[in-house]
Amino acid sequence: MTSELPEMRASDADRERIAERLRDAVAEGRLDMAEFEERLDLAYRARTHGELLPLVRDLPSPTAPAAVGDPDWPARIGKPATSKGAFAFWGGFGRRGKWSVARTFTAAVLQAGGDIDLREADFEDREVVIRCFAVMGGIQVVVPPELHVEVTGFGFMGGFDDRGAGEGTPGSPRVRITGFALMGGVDVKRKERKAARKRLRK
């Protein structure tokens, strides 16, 4: 986002990325709670990049060298796929923990639910496509903060949430999430790994 013109309109994803950096800063002791609350309020009310950037100008860049415990991406890219898709009807499916995402992974639910968690996953290729189709049901995709994520799906009488979209850290895989939701929903959200959350509590 630093390369954008200051007058460029900010998206919801831009505001959320700034909010996440502020949360990291207060967890690390770089901001006190009063500063955090003031900046967070300004972040969610910001309309342009020029309003967002000053809120994190005195904080470390998210593209700084990875901390101990962060993903070793070269070792996690190029793994044979363990799953190429999932389908659920009147039930549910889950892809969580240690698994390997195919170059193209297709998920579909009909009056059902599905969970796709990429936080501990390996990847068959540096770029993968996850196709989500939800009819009268829901699919949740959880991604770690480091991933590059692009969301291009749409909803009809339903929702295709793109709040988890955004740029990741150098060297991380790129994930494109597409598809559609009919009277259902696809939710893409960013969430820290358990190991990272433990580090923040220390």
C-alpha cells in the first residue's frame, strides 16, 4: 500500500491491514492502549491512503525479515497435493491442520458447511486457485497474515466476503479465491497461527 498515491481511495481490505498492524503493535508494547484505540478509530474512518499511512509510519514494516517461527515458505511450496476438492450435502467438510493444497482446489456445499484452513497447509505450487461454490450453505476460508490473497467471487442473494484479501510477505504463495454463493456465503478471513498467537501473549 505504500506505493499508492495518498489521494487514492482506501478499500476495506486496506483499512483492515492497517488495523492488524496496530493490533500487532499494541501486543508488542509499541503502542499503549489509548494510542491504539485512537489510531484504530481513525483507521476505520479513513477514506484515503493518505489518511491511513501516518497511522503506521512509526511502526515496523510488515515486510521486515520474518521472525523466528514464521513459515519457511520454500520448504512448503512444491509439495504433492493431498486434496484437490471437497463436497458436502446436508453435512460438512473440513480441511485443516497439515495438508497440501492442489494447484486448483474446488469446494462445493449444498445446504451444508465447509472449512478450509490454510494456516498450516503446504502448497503444490506458488500460485493456487481455490474455487468455492455455496448453495444455501457456507464455506469459510482461513488464511494466515503472510499469504497473498485475491478474492474474485460473487454472491447472488448471498455473500462473498473479501475482507481477507490483500498482499502478503515476500516469498509467500499467492492464493486466488473465486466462485459464487447462491443464498449462501463464502467468508475469507485472516487469522494468526496458534504458534504466532502464543508469541504475542508472551
